[in-house]
Amino acid sequence: MSDELSIPRILPIGAILFETLFLLIAISLEGYILNRSLKFDKKTSIFYAIAMNVFSSVIGWNVFFLIEPILSLPIKSELISYVFFNTFKNPRTQNYIILTGFMIFFATFLVKFIFLKLLIITLDESGKKEEVTETSQRQKILRNEKLKLKNNNLITTTLIANSLSYTAITVILIIRNLAIGIK
């Protein structure tokens, strides 16, 4: 068996636990926002929040593990230093992390929105079924306007939910860094 496929000897337990904590926080906050804004029942809202967050988390980790082997050695060293020891060797790395954080935020928003839209379409939770036969052009226009409004509401709700969960996670990371700095 090659070295690339072997089981690692050191597991980043802290990163795993924080990912679990972040998922729990994001699911609860986003489920609440979906319940309030899109008027889903609580069970459906939590289901959608779990599906969106787990799916986006899996996509994110897969992208990370695809990109990580092609990173330069100094960047890999910075990542290892941050994941295991919560420190950076190069002070400029924090600027790159902030820029990467913004890119991750918008990529996550896009993944969550697309996945939520697919879930709603496939599970047919978008509301009442429209009649197949329409009698006038005005009804077609009204139906199209209604779909645009639902789509805008879905975009806004997903953006608010994602923003709220990222804000809560950022506050937790700040508290964590302050707590580590006090020791």
C-alpha cells in the first residue's frame, strides 16, 4: 500500500470537533431562518438545513483535499501549523485567510442555494401545485412573477441564513483565539 493511501498517524481531533460544532450551530440557525422566512414546518426546515450544511461541508472538504496536494510547501506548512497549533509562521498568512474566507463564504452560499433549490424542486415543497391548463396570458404572467418572487425570497433567505451561521462561527473562533491568547 502506498504512503498516500495509508491511515494518518495523527488526527486533527480539534479540527474534527470544531467542524462538528460549526455544523450544529449552522444547522440550528439556518433551520430557524428557513422556518421563519420560507414558512416551512420545523421538521422540514431542519431537514433542509442538515442537507444543505452536510452537503456543502462534504463539497468543501473534497475541494480542500483536491487542492491541498498542489499547494506549495510553505502554504502546507502554514496550514499544518494552524490546524494543529493554532499559530501562523508568516504574519501575511492572515490576510490570505481572510480573502479565502470571503471566497469560501460566497461559494458555500452558492452551493447551499443550488442544493436547496434542487431539494425543493425534487421534494415538491414549493407550495400548491399550479393547474396545468391556463386560460389566459395574464395568468401565465402572474405565475411567472410569483415564481420570480419565490426565487428572490429563496436567495435572500439562503443569504441571510448563511450570513448568520458564518457570523456565529466567526464569533466562536474569535472567542477561541481570545481564550487561547489568555493562557
